[in-house]
Amino acid sequence: LNKKNKTSHIDKALIYIKNHYHEEDLTLTKVAKEIHIHPNYLCSLFKTVIGTSFNAYLTQKRIDQAIVLIRKGMTSVVEIADMVGIPDASYFTKVFKKINVTTPTEEIRKVQKGKY
């Protein structure tokens, strides 16, 4: 496929993820099916065009959105985790800390103290 088709497919995938990141069951296969391409091809597109895996991209998107929710004043880690598609709060905390260095609770405290 030419570069334009690759960009079109990845753009469609990114838009779909943007609109559905909060769904716990969002997978590479589901996104590929929605945009009518093979999952292996979508996997390859993420690596070549975005420079990361689908799962890494989705996780980053979810954590970015969690930070947005925290900065908007949300304080329940369980609710935030659920709202971004990671209903297991302890797993969410682990992933959040891996990506963001701080835990969600530490981030909430920073926001409450006006230090973000």
C-alpha cells in the first residue's frame, strides 16, 4: 500500500481509539475489524507509523485521559480507572506509575495542592 493508504488507515484507527479508549474490551482486533483491515496489518502500521505497539499506544491514551480527569478534580482512583477502560484499580495504579512516575493518588494530591 502507498503512504496515503497507510496514513488513512492509521488515522481511522486513532480516531476510533480516541472515541472508544474507555471501553474495557477495546482490542487491536476490534479496531482492525471496525476499520476493515487485518489485525496483523494494523499491528504493523502502529509499529511503523506511530513507532509503538497498539497496546502501548492505548495504554498511554488511557493514562493521558486519567491525568485529564484528575486535573478536572476527580479524586476517586477506582472511578478514574473505570472511566478510562481499566476497571482493575490496582492494575491501573501500577500502569499509571510506570508511565507517569507518580501514582494516581500522588497526582491527585498534587492537583489538590495546586502543584501540577
